[in-house]
Amino acid sequence: MYPPPVLTVGAVAKHFGLREWQVRRVFERGLLPEPVRVGAYRVVTEAELPAVEDALRRAGYLPPAEGGDT
């Protein structure tokens, strides 16, 4: 069995069209628990992307979801 695919903070930022500091900030502000580190890198699994997206919206780094109250 293989481990789940992971993304670095930089890859997450690129996925959402943001800067790395914006993704780091949601962890630093406590909007999400601190992610696992692999060496010097914070990594999140692909399964965690919806939670990261929600936190980025709450932080104001992404626009509200269409048709949602978020």
C-alpha cells in the first residue's frame, strides 16, 4: 500500500493561484492544525485540500464559493 499523495505548501499555493505566504498564514493563524512536516517542508494530503480551501476562503485569500455561505 502506498502513502497518500502529498503536496508542499508551495504546490498548494500554486494549485489555488496564491502565494506561499498566504497558505502558510492559515496554519500560523490557527485556522488549520499545523501540518505534518517532511524535513523542512509542511505537507498536506490531497484529501486535505477542501479543508485548506475553506480556510483560505475564511482568511479572505480566496473569494466566497459560488452559491455558498462560506
